[in-house]
Amino acid sequence: MPLGHRDRVKAGRYDGRTSWEAYRAKFQMVAQANGWNQAEKAVQLAAALEGEALRALLDLSDEELADYRAVVTALDHRFGGTEPATSLRQRLASRTRHSGEKLGVFAAEIRYLTRKGYPHFAAEVQEDLATEAFLRGLTPDALRHHVRLTAPASLELALSQAKMVEEVLEENPLNRAREGGPLGRLRPRARQARGLDGVDSEDSEAEEGIVRPLQASVYPRRPPADPQARLCWRCGQAGHIQRFCSARSTPATSQIGPQQENYRGPV
């Protein structure tokens, strides 16, 4: 529904120094919100031009100045993207996440390269290509492996899983030493994912599938010590330690060789 006169949205100015494609998308949204027809869109777009972009009107005849499509075409010729689709496909194939790059920025770049590199493909095929390119370009390796295990069906799902996994990985103290990033501890995060410590997480079951394998790799359980392997330093007998020894005689040190171990490990 068109907005009232006082509620009209302004498209802003365009001087040719920023992305024309981004401004054109913004202008289309503003035109739709304001309820402009084709003639009004031509006038409003021409009025928004300044600087080098204003010179695009010199490429049009008097009749074309009132034609919105002609004005857009003139701006496309001057400021539209000229990179061929083959080059965009190569960029998509080699695109990896840069160090410190936000996941959302990386996903947006992947989607842009997919749509521009394969403009005539169906939307479902573009989505599959974008999802695979996102998974292939994820870094670090641990993040990529964990997200691939979830088998996301779309780029949005892959991005959501990547954000959740990266949050857990960054709280892993071993990854702090390995990756050099600001990290915390994993165990409190695992308790939070299970809904403990007063935290009620709706995604606890999903996070549990990620936290448990990480905990198992970070905090492997040690086998319990065999009580019969404990050796007493007082009497030299196995099965108890010196603290609980009932013998009151002189410690039988001769029965314990220098290379033997007590229940806590090598002496």
C-alpha cells in the first residue's frame, strides 16, 4: 500500500562512487513503498543523481529522460558490473573465508558470487551451489568438519550451524592455544547447553550433539586406577597405601626398588 505524503521514504543520493547495483535495489524498494509509477520513478531517479552519475542523463534523448527503463540502462552502462560470469565462477570456486572474517559477510559474498556467476540457473540449484561453496570455504578446519556433519540443506542453515559451532569452538581452551583467538572454557558452555545453571536453552538438544563430541576430545576420561596395584611405602605390600598401613615397623624400603611406582605414578 502506498504511503501517505508525510510518510514518503527518501531514496537518498547517488554519485557513482558506490555500488550502483546496491543503490538500484534500494531505489526499487523505496519506489514500491511510495507507490511510484514508471514516470514518477524516472523523475525521482534522475533527481537523486549527482556528480559523475548525473552525467549519465547526457546519454539519453528528451523522450528517454521520461522513460525509467532508459534511465536505468544508461546508469547500467556507466556503473554496472562488467565482470564476466566465468570470472565470477572462478572466484566462487576459490573463495575461502579470510582470517577474522565474519561468517555473515562470508555467506553474503558466496550468495552474491553464486547468483551473478550462475544467473540463469534455477533458484534451487543456486542454493545448492552456494551451500556447497560455503561449506568448502569455511575455516578453520575444525569448524568446517563439524558443520559438514550436520548436512545443512541451505545456505541459511549452514550459516546458522557455523555460528553455533564456532561459538563452542571459541570457548574450547585447546583451540585457544591452537588458533590464538580469545577463548573461554568449554565445560560451562556444555552445562548451559544442557539447560543447567539456571539457563533454559531451547536449542539444548542441538547443542548437545556438538558439545559432547568436543568434550570427549578435549577431556578424555582416564581409566580408574587398580586398587590392587597400589604399593605401600611403609611395609612394601600391595593393596593399600602408607596412610592406611597398620604396620608400625621400620619402612621396608629395601622391598621397594627405585624404579617402582606408587598409586600416584612414578616417584
